Amino acid sequence: MRVLRRTLGALLAFAAAPALVTACTSAHGDDARPGDDPPVALAPFDRLLPAPVSARTDGPGYSFGAGTVIRTGRGPDEEVRRVGELLAEQLRGPSGLPLPVVDGAQGDGIRLRIDEGAQGVGDEGYRLESDPTGITLTARTPAGLFHAGQTLRQLVPVAGPGTVPGGTVTDRPRFAYRGAMVDIARHHFSVDQVKRYVDQLAQYKVNTLHVHLTDDQGWRLAIDSWPRLAEYGGGSEVGGGPGGHWTKAEYRELVAYAGQRYVDVVPEIDMPGHVNAALASYPELNCDGKAPERYTGVKVGFSSLCVAKERTYEFVDEVLGELAELTPGRYLHIGGDEAHATPAADYAAFMDRAQAVVGRHGKTVVAWHQLASARPARGAVLQYWGHDKTAAADKAAVVAAAKAGHPLILSPADRLYLDMKYDPATKQGLAWAGYVPVQRAYSWDPGAYLAGVPESAVLGVEAPLWTETVATRGDWELMAFPRVLGLAELGWSPAAALDWTSYSRRLAAQAPRLDAQGIAFFRAPDVPWQ
């Protein structure tokens, strides 16, 4: 996670976009200088991000305008109807068009179709076909239809009415887990801000939001059985600000909002370290029975739950039980990193019991990769946050866990930590893992990242945003964008598509859309912005 705290895929068949069909040997070279290339005007299919498995231009396109209707298919499928209504809402924003949503499959317009036998798309993929009679989006599942709609948004002119080019896109994801994490413990953020991020992520096919809810500096979710966690432990943050917390209703609102966009929420309660806010709220969680002061600094590794007390495990069971009830997704994240104040034997014993609690509440454990040094429960997922200079022994433990059947989420700090500075001039952020310019964040292959770990052991990728230095929406978006778009492509696109020169041009072509959405992104010098 943070040091001072913390195969080949299917061949990309882009007949209409030769810039995207580039040998993988050039995909991961940090010495390339595409930022020096002149801006390139790309055709609409050439601009798609993440790069699809296949795209082919064919014949005249569809005139998207005032008469366009969204058709949701033959039967009364409420979920498909919701996908259609959301797509209409998203397309109305920039276009100002009426875009009525109607039942029925016949007629021109944008047609949504579920075909459980659709070939080459998997559970989240889709086929998009455009011709003068309309645009047909076909998928096996509503999630696939949603992703098809997000691709369509990139083909519709930013300013509204216009022509969607004729042709076909066939697409599916490389990895099942494509995530982003936000830390609301160091600085508190509202549910509305996190919902905004969900929308920003979902349009690029990110399907998981990991929310870091608790840490030394604050406890951000109301827990009925332990009310002082939020009431008192939530009243602080880095720098001495007022902090805050979410009610259960607010958390449910976020989960439902994300779910409508096919984004699963993975909540994290960090333990047995990173717990000062909890220790300050309840003296009995401390071995000496004395509560420490609330903490507003940024040091790590100094706090620990009292492993020897049974009261600690009542706390773990009740907190995780309430959280499991609130969270429909399969995962609960229990942290487990930087537990420097917990002796190794105590750490292993604690994590045994905490993992068992997660299982009893019907969820699957996710923990930071330090769990590999203890005894990961059957099926537990490890999230790797190491970097190029991580000790060989630590990497070896992770590799051994992967070989033993534990799926990995890859979040290398010197590639995907969105709180790392872009360069020495970046005002916000940290640099303990080094500077992470946009090119470095993108130029690596998750399927071949850890020597000895096969691609089949990689569940996916995740880009964390820690908030020690991130206090406003502007800070957040500047650090996340455009790097999080690289995360989206690394998680979705085939390995053969991962080419920096192609990606940087497609990223540059996203600028008008980011601007239109009011996203305050960093205009990185290594990207040929138009």
C-alpha cells in the first residue's frame, strides 16, 4: 500500500485504426518520447478508450439527432429499461436532444438487445453496429449493454447532434476486476463527490470502487453497535479539519448509485493497524484501557488493536457484520498493511480470526499483500501495492500466495498510486514511490508484471488515491486524471493493444470530453494534447 504509510490477450483487430495495431514489444518502453509527436487527428473509432478488441469501419453511419429514439427490446425487461434510461440521460446532457426511451425492437434509433448466445463478448462485453438505420447494441447481460452505451457516448459528437460512423465494434474485458480506490479517511469527502467519481470511472468501463473508510485520522461510517466510532472518531482529519462521516443511508445511496452503473463497492475497514480513530473512540480497544488522542498527522504504523482481548473480536464481528449487511458485493477489505505495532505472531493470529469473521458474514476477504506473510484464508484476494524497489522476499511471498490459489489485484505504487506526484513541480501528492508521469502509469503489462505469477492469477488492477494531501475536488481530479484512464485501458483492453504512442493520441482526443464534463485534469507534457 504505502511505504511511509504505505497469453497475450486477444489480438486487436483494428482494420480501421492501424495506429492501434502496434507490436507489444513497443508497448512497455519507458524511454519512448510520444509526447514529442505532433498531434494526430483520429477518426471516431480510432479514438475509443479503452481500446476495444475489434473495430471496423463499414459504410455510411447513423444520423444522431432530434428524431433519435432509444428502443429497449421486445420484452418488458426492467433492467434493460433502466440501462436505456440512463444512457438517454447521459446522451441528453451534451446534446440537448429529447431521446425518448420506448419498448419494442422495431424501428430506427438506438436499439438495446440482450442475446445470451452472443459470441465473442463474454459477460461484460458487447457488439455495437452502426448503419443508416440506427445503432444496435447487443450483449449477453445488462452490464454489457451498459458498457456498449459508454462506447457509444464516445462516438457521438461532444457538442450533440451529428453522425455516428458506420461500422462494428466487438469488445470484452481482459480482466474481471477493474478498480479505483478513494481514501475518505485522511480527508473526508461527501457521498456526492464519490458519486461524481463513479460516473467518471464507469464511462471508461471501470467496474469496482474500493472505499477506504477508516484509518488513524478518521472513522467515516456510522456503526450502530459502536456509535462513537463515527460520532467521535469521525471528527478529525489530516491537518486538524472537522472531518465528518457518512450515515448508513448515505452509504446505501452510494452503493445503489454505483450498482446502477455496474460498479461494485468494496468497503475497507483497515485492521489491526491504522486504527487510532477507533482506539480514541473506545478505551476498551486498547490493551491498557486508555484512549489516545485523535490524530491529525500523516505518520503510519504506530497503532494497533489489542490482539489479546476478546472485546477486540466482538468489535471486529459487529463492525464487519453491519458492513456486510450494507454491502451487496462479494468482497470486504480488511486492510492488514503496515501493522508495525503488532508483533508478527499476533498479526497472524489476528488475521486468522478477522478472516473467519468475513467468511461467517458471507463475504470474501480482500487484504493488502502483507497478508501473504501470515495465513491467507482459502480464496482470500491479495492486493499488491509494492513497487520496483520492494524487497525480493516480500515479492516472493506474494508469488507463493498466487501459486497457492490466491487471486491478485495489482496496484503497484510506482505505477497506479494516483497520489504520487507527476513530477517535482506537482503541488499535491507524495513521492516516496517516485514520480509517476502519465506514461509510466500506463507503460506496463499486468499479465506479466510479477515474475512467476501467471496472468490467470491476476484478478485485475486498481488505482488507489490516498488523500493525505488531497483535500478538495480539484485536488482529487488533478491527481486522478488523466492517469486513471490508463488504469481503465490496462484493465479492459487486450495485451496486444497496450501501445503508448497509440494510447497517448487516444488520450489526447479525450480532452474535449473531459473539459465538457468539468474535470480538472492534468495536461501532462508526455501527452500530445490537441
